[in-house]
Amino acid sequence: MARSERGASAVEFAIVLPVLFLVVAGIVDFGRAYFTQIELTNAAREGARAAVVLPIGSTPAPSTEVPARVSAALPGVADAVIASNLCPSTNGSSVKATVTVSRPFQWIVLGPAMKIMRGNLADGTISATGVMQCGG
């Protein structure tokens, strides 16, 4: 090895390391976000199913049972916001029950980078909506 090339690999490593770290951190952050999206989608679907299956006037009431089913589908998540539009007492063929579940999400590494780039993913809220047709 020539004396003038001494330390070249250390400089190259110092240049590549931050990029490699951002790629790995991005994979981890997007994996967490995707997992959260899947969990919220399943919980919203379960809530919409409960809104459709439970008849109006049943015990427990659909207005209390739907959030309970959504919370049961999100184990360990206490900060989810649940909004629901339940089936009316007179069901039509085009009436649908809608359950929306949203949750704040904090990016570990990519949050500051997204704020610098002003990306729309930086707001930190992930939501999912479940829609099912009410029985006729």
C-alpha cells in the first residue's frame, strides 16, 4: 500500500456510515409505522363489524361495545382515538357503519429529517377507517 493512500478506507467509512445508519433507521421507522397501520386497520375493521352485528337496543349498547371491541383489538395502546358512525334503527340497503381509529405516532430517527424536508408524514398521526354495510 502506498503511503499516500493511508487512511483512505477510514475516510470512506466515515462518509458511508451516516448514510448506512439512515437507511437502517429508515427501515426500522417505516416498519414500526407499517405495523401500527396494520393494527389500526384491524381494529377499525373489528369495530365496524361490531357496529353492524350488534342490533340497536341490545345490551351492551353498540355505542359502548364498539369502542370496547376496538380497544380489545389494540392491546397495549391507550391513546387511540375512536370515532364511529353506527347503523341507524331503520336500515337501508345503502347505509354503512363507519369506524375511524387514529393514533399519534412518533418517528424515532426520521422525524427530524422529515420536518426538515417538510414531508406530510411528519405530522405524527396514523389513522384507519373500517366501513361495513348495515344489514337490511
